[in-house]
Amino acid sequence: MTRFPVVSCLTILGFLLGGAKLASAAPASAWTTLPINGGGFIQSVEIAPSDPNVWYSYVDVGGPYRSDDAGRTWRSLHGNMPQTLRNCWADHVRTLTIDPYDADHIVFAAGWRVGIRPAGAYVSRDGGRTFSRTLKANFHGEGPYRFTGKVLRRDPANPDRILAASDNDGIFLSRDGGDSWVSCGVDGHWFVEVWFDLAVPGRAYACAPVWPRSPENEGRACGLYVSEDGGETWKKVADHAPFEMTQVAVRKE
């Protein structure tokens, strides 16, 4: 068998290339840390009322996701959060709500059940490209009871009004689409559901159910609360509350 010397093979290769210059490798891009803190329990899927192609989903340890083709493909958004927000459990999403008039305007509540570094409520007005924290409070985006109810609700008569029902920190109200919040009291409870009455304008409910004894809910008060002024003030109407609420439309003859 005829064997070519290595130098001859290199000469032939150079001849075939015809003297063309090989492109130099592109400079390496900068690396950033993107923690993925576990798997992911899909909490819900929300569809933008103003654009049925825009869907958002959110998981307990992986932040929000967005689809622009009615759920066929998805992209993660929590990589757009600065490290300071991820350090405060912003990727542990508990509830997400979409502005009915602007598919790029989302508000979500996030946090970790232990509450070492309370997270809060976060706002994006550009479809998840940037985020800001506008409320610091405890929400259980991760843990054994993360699937119960929704802790953010928009007033159907005025979507800029949003209620946020937290763990131990009370109920908060935003009048400007989540950009700022005021405390409405009722702290010391573990709220897992808040609801605007669809038939009675201004009426809202907040649920703090009785939980099995555990370190997370030790010392928390329980009860069903009602507001008649859009969440500004609250009154306890029962010592027990459901974990979730819904409302059946009644057809009028």
C-alpha cells in the first residue's frame, strides 16, 4: 500500500483550497448565570384578551413563559430578569394576570414559601423583555399549596385596579395596573384566593382557609372576607373559607 507523507497531504490540501483564507473564529460572547432552580409545576395558562395568539404560562420554579402563536411554541422569560430579582424568587410565580387591552402588560406575584427573602409583585410592560418589582410581600410561588386559587385579580369594571392577597402581609390594592400599591390591612392570614364579584360592582372576596398544621401556616388566622368598596376595606363574614372560588353566570329570562 502506498503511503503519502504528512507534508505531501498538507501540500495537496493547500492546493485544493486555492489559497483561500480560512475565516477566523468569532470572538466568544459573554457568559451569564441563568439558574434553573428545579423542574416546574405548570400553574396555569393565560390568554391575552386583546390578542388570542399571545399566551402566557407560569411555573413554580421557572418563571413565566410566553407564546406568540397560540401555544404552539414557547420561550422562557425569566432569563430577562436581572440577578437581583431572581435572588428574590421572582422566578417562583404564583399568579399572573394580563392587561385585557395590552397583551404586553403583565403583572405577576412570586415568592418562596419560607419567606427568607420576600419576593412580591412584578410588572412588565414590554411582553417580558424587562421586569420591575413594584411590591414587596410574601407569596407562595413554590410549595405544597401553590396550586390553590389565584392571589391576583383585576377588577372587571376597571382592569387597572388589581388586588393582591399575600401570605401574612395582608391584602394590597393597585389603582394603576400594578405600578404602585397600597396596603388594605388584614395581615396575619395566608390568603390563597381573591375574587371580584362579576354581578355586583365593587364587591370582592378573599379566602384564608384552614390549613393542616405546618411550619408555613403556624399562627395564621383564617376566614372569608368581603369588601364592598373594590378592596379598599374588608370585613370578615365567616371563620372558614374555600381554597378557590368561581362564579356561575345566571341567565335572566
